[in-house]
Amino acid sequence: MRLLSRLLGVAPPEPGARSPRRWAAWLKAALLVALVVAAVSVRLLRPVSVRAHTVDRGPVVREVFGRGTLESRREVQLGFDLVGRVADLLVDEGDRVKLGQVLGHLAPEQFSADVRTATSAVSAARAAIARLAADEKRAAATLVFAESEALRNRTLATRGVVSTRDLDLVEQQLALARAEVERVRASREEAQRMIAVASGTADARSATAGRAVLVSPFDGVVVRRSRDPGDTVTVGTTVLRVVATDTLWSRAWIDESALPSLGEGQPVRVRLAASGPATAAGKVDRIGREVDRQTHELLVDVVLDRAPARAAMGQRADVWIEVERRPDAVRVPVGFVAREGARAWCFVGRDGRIRRVPVELGLAGGDLVEVSSGLAVGDVVLASNEPAERLPEGRRFQAAAP
């Protein structure tokens, strides 16, 4: 009684004392101490609420993270290589196009007039050929007559019937007939060459008129339209920007420290900003060989295995490159591992109580870490429900419902 009085700080009533007030104060203090002792005992004996995880086997993957943008492997700035006025554009931004599809035209008036002029020149040259063919027949007939007259006059001249002067005139007529035939033949050859020239000019004009048509060079999608019908364009003016959607890649910036671990063909996960948590598969295609002097990052090109159903060029793309993998490792979540300097341990449930077990760790990847020693498959590791709170060893525990 005296020990309890000292703990309570209240003098016990004297033997034989009959003061009700002193007895009541003493009993209240004793009851308070009893309640405190009971509360502490209950707290120490009550199981600790914990999170639990069963150690298993599975892959542990170390990944390198980078952030970039979605791009196309092929992109073209389409425009006319002529000066003219845009007559029409048959597509707009976001439209899908096919290889060889007509996308727009320049105003055809001037080009059509040039084609008609060149075609008329071909027709005129062919008409000249027909006229020269008739002239050639006439010259050939004249030559035949002149040759027969010359032969007859030579025979008569040997008999003295025809004078020398008449024979000279006949010979002169023969020479003129031969010259006329040569002239007509030369004119006909020149007309043939003129047909070739006129045909080439007509083909050139037709080709020029063909250049007034804008055609898609591949299957893709129009991402930018910078001109409208009625605008005047010159050579080199961009009218449409078209990108191919058959092969897309992400150009991601990766920290330079990861360069020794990177290799072409490594598997990759890509998450587009508009796709939520879903990721697309791909592989490393090219690794840059120059590091940015300011950010100390290098550019890595990642090819997607399959193009997303809806994607926009330039949208943000998060990239995880797999650089190392343990396919069958004993593993636990990182949140169940405690560290202190170079040492690591896990709290394990054994015989219904919390035990601290030192562990050796291997490959760490994402939310999982490989346990080289200290744990076995089937062990139950524990962690506090409160962040950074250490579990008391030796206490009983109760796993919280997931």
C-alpha cells in the first residue's frame, strides 16, 4: 500500500482513520493507475497491423527511362514546282491519303493553252510532210521526163540532128530536175525533224501540265495544310505536309549514364500521353552518338511494333528501355525492403511474430528487387501501414485486408 501511495503521490490513510475524504482520494488514484497499466498492457499485447506480401519467383527487369515525342519515319513537304494559282485542294488536315491520290491542282488555263499550242505545231508539221510528199512525187516525175529527154537528145546529137546548144539546154533541165528532187527530199527530212521537235515540245508541255497536279507519294495522313484555293504559289512553296503512318517511332532523350547499357534491338515499352496507362511495344532502332552539352542526354530512336489507332505527331511519349532482365528471380516489392547504409533487411512473419531478417539484394527493376539470399519463396514479408515507420520486432502482427 505504501509503494502504491508513493506512485500515486497520495498519503495512505492511517490505520484506524475514519476520514472518508482521504479514503476516496486514495481509491481514485489507485483506480487511475490500474487503468493506465491495463491500457499499456493491452497496447503491448495487441497485434500490430501490417501489410504482407508472399515472396515469389518471376522476372525482374531493369529499365532506363526517357521522354520524347512521337514522330514518323517518313515525312514530305508537298508543293508545286511551278508558279501559279491554286485551283483546288481536295484534302484537309487529319485526312488520310493513299499512294498516287490526287491532292490538288493549279489553275489549268495557261498550261492547257501551252499544250494546245504544242499540239498544233505537231499537226502543222505533219501537214507539211504530206505536202512535201506530193512535191517529191512531182519532182520525181519531172526527173524521169528530164532523163528521157536527155537520153533522146544525146542520141540525136550523135547523128547531127540536134544542135549542141539544144543538148546543153536538155542537160541543164536534167540537172535542175535532180536538184529539185534533192531539195524536196531535204525538206521532207527537215519536216520529219520538226515533227520530232514539235512532239517533244508537246510532251514537255503535257508534262508541265501534269506537274500542276499534287499527288501523294505514299500512304499517310495530312498533318498540315498551309495554303488555300486562290493562293498564288511559287516553286518550293509548301502546300501540304504529309507523314507516313505505317512506321512510327519515338525520339526519346536518355541520360548519358545509360549509354553503356544501351544496344540496338533492345525491347522497349512506350506510353503515349493520350493513351493513359497502356503501353505499346517497340525496340531500339538507333542510338545517338552526340550528347547535349546542357542536359547531358542523348537521343535514342525507338520503333513501335504497331502504329496506335489514333496518334498525333509530336505528342509526348514516355519510353522504358529494357537493359537487363532476370527471368526467374526470388523477388519482393521495393517497399518491403529496409536499408541502413550498405545493409538491407526485411521484416518477416515467423511463428506469428515479427522477425528482422538480413538479406542480400541483386537486380533492382521498377517496383521489384531480386533477393539473392536471406529469403525463400513462400516467406511472408511485412511492412508498416505508415510510411517510414519501422515495425517492432517480436510483436504479434495482423495483416491488413488488401
